[in-house]
Amino acid sequence: MITRSRKVSDYKQLTKELPTLRYVDPEYVYINLNTARCKEYTLNAKKGDRVKLGEIIGERKGLFFTQPIYSTVSGHIEDVVEKIDSTGITVECVRIKNDFKDTYHEDITDRPDSVIHNMSKEEIVEIVKEKGIVGLGGSGFPSYVKLDTDKDIHTVVINAVECEPYLSSDYRLIKDQPEDIFRGLTYIMQASGAKRGVIAVKKTKTELIEVLEREIARFNEWNIQIAKLDDYYPQGWENATFEQAIGVKVPVGTLPMDKGILGYNVSTCASIYEAVKHNLPITKRHLTVNGDAVKFPQNIRVRVGTSVRELIKLSDGYSEEADKIEVIIGGPMMGVSVENDDVVVTPTTTSVLVFHSVDHKEEPCVRCGSCVFSCPVDIQPVSIMNAVKRDDTVSLKELEANKCIECGLCAYVCTSKIHVTDYVRKGKQQIG
Ligand code: SF4
Ligand code: SF4
């Protein structure tokens, strides 16, 4: 929850114009084997085995899908250890010692543009599935599932809004790799048959708009537009993005595909490019280290599996003792607060924020209604909180707690410092 006195825009400003640090060589990577979505896994490598960069070493199992597990370095398998992942849960991770040779697996080869140009929807979907591409904006949802839709898709929207305060990793990605984003978008349009592509970005990001408009000239055989959106939170919430970018309202609880839209986060779009063009799984990502208790806030291009503790050291460490700080993985509104920094970077880790810890002691609800007025999906956070306290599942269903997008606004505006979002999250879990 943001309780800092400094203006949040100051902190985006601190990192967004700094060159991205290319830190790609940790001595060890820790590849998470299970996730919140995939409780089970198989590991097809044992201690001492040599693995290559981009080699499949196992498989995760979700409810309706499986996901290959890839090594993000070349080196040796050492052990399976427990770490915290980007959703704040403890997961099992395979520790791989980096040999610093970056020996790529034989499968990692470029596809000529002429081959890609003639690929069918099924072929592109299969690559996205095989390479384990997931929503890198934080959702972790398998990207191929959306792409495999049988609905008529008219528009693909790339969400480059990055509305959470303090985060600038998507901003840096667009500045560093604009061509990858446009190419990824054309691959998604080719697979889905969409006639229009839209890249949605905040209208206040004039430097980014310049970059995108320069790049668009190279893709003039495609119908691609830049949508300039208002700068407010949560403009990056998919439904809000669609409404302002292309004027289509997607009611909460329905799927964008039903309205002929496919939406992807901008980092996911770049990873789809890497999968189709280079046959690469997600081995690296842009990540923001920021907050008022880290000495050198910056963006880092980091290998998946890197220890967050190392990234903090690279950022000159904490400006406070460990017991006086709070580490958040993800944005300040939707991220999770973790017990310590023994966390590993997964494909969905957008940022690591470190703040001076503040007193979060809750006071009684004063029934001001601020949480209700601020809720973007028009549910009643305070009533849901009270139903959670009463363990009243019937009311939770009636109050449609499951519509909550966990944007964090109800907690942010609460005058009594009540962790309202946590209660609503609990309510969602209670009704499944
Ligand atoms: S987190 Fe709170 S404000 Fe946001 S959608 Fe859920 S209930 Fe509404
Ligand atoms: S904002 Fe906080 S104090 Fe106001 S009604 Fe909601 S829970 Fe109660």
C-alpha cells in the first residue's frame, strides 16, 4: 500500500530514464518448479546433470494445461531448494550452477522471416505453447490459450499502459526493444486473423509515443495504431484499457474474445516475438528495482531464476536495517509484501520495491464509503469485508466478491488504514 510522502511520479522518474542494466550472469539460477497455478511438476534432470540454455528440464502441471520448465543458463543441476516466488508463496526451485558459457540448446535457432510469414495459426499457437509463454504483466496465464480461440478476432490490443506507480520496466522495454514489440504484434495478428493492432500507452509518455511512432513507419503494411490513454490508476486494467483504446466495453465476468478482442501485455508480446523468431523460451525479462529504502533504484534486464537478494546488492543495498524495511514483489497497489528478500525472479516478476516500513495498524471502520466510491468494478469492499469477518459465504456471493480485480484502491483510500483488499481477496478465495 502506498503510504509514502513523496510524490509517486518522482519514483517512476528516478528509474525510467536510466539505461537498463544488463545483468545476465548470476552464479546460480533458481528455476521455480511449481507455481500458484501449477501445484505439481516433474523434473527430468538430476544432480550433476549438465544442461544447456533453453533446454527443457521438466514440466509443470496446471488444472487444464501443462507447461515446460526451461533452464535459463548453461551449467549443472545442483539441488532442489525452497524459495519465495513473485506471488509470495514458497515454491520448490531447482538450483543450477552457471558455467558462464551460454551454450544454447540445439533447438534455439532463428526462423527465417519467409518461413514465419507462411505459418498457420496452429503453428504459431504451438510455438507459444511449447515455449511456455505466459502473461508477463503478472497474470502468468498461458498465452497460447487465448491465441487458440475460435472466436472472430478483429483487434489485438497491446497493453503498454504500466499504470502502477514506481514501475518502469515496460517503459524501458519499449525504449530498448521497440521492433520486437511490433514484430510480436504482427505474429499475434497473423495467428488470430485480426485486421487491426493497437498499442495502448499513456498520453503523458510522450517520449514513448515518439519511439513507437518512429517504429510504426517500418510496419506500414499492417494496420497498427497507437492509442494514447489518460493517465490514471487503474487505466492498465485490461477492461479499462480496451474501453479507452478502442471504445469497446467488456463487462466484468465476460471474455474480451467474445467482443472480438485479444489483449496482451507489452512484455508478453515481446516474448512471443522471441519464441516465434528465435525459438526462445522466456529466459530474461526487464525488471524495476525501486522504492525509498533501496540506495540505487534502476531497471535491470535480468535472467529468470536470479535471486532478488543479488539484485538488491547490485542496487547498492538497502538504506535501512532489514527490520525497518518492507519488500514488495510487484507494484505497490497489486504486489505482495514478502517476509524477506530470499525471492527468485520468475517470468512474472515485474518489479522489486523496497520501502521504509510504516505503521499499518488498522483503526475501526468509520463507514466513510471511500472504498465503495473508488472501486472500479462497482462492488462494495466494506460489505464484503464484513461478510468475510462473519464467514458469510451466501452474502459474499450476493456481493459478487469474485468480480474484484485486486487493484488495491479500496485499501489505498481507506482512512482507517484497513487492509480492505486483503479481506476482499480472502472473500474471493472463500467462494472459490
Ligand atoms: S481491490 Fe478493492 S477497489 Fe479494487 S476491485 Fe477489488 S474491491 Fe474493488
Ligand atoms: S474506506 Fe475504510 S473506513 Fe471507509 S468505509 Fe471503507 S473500510 Fe470503512
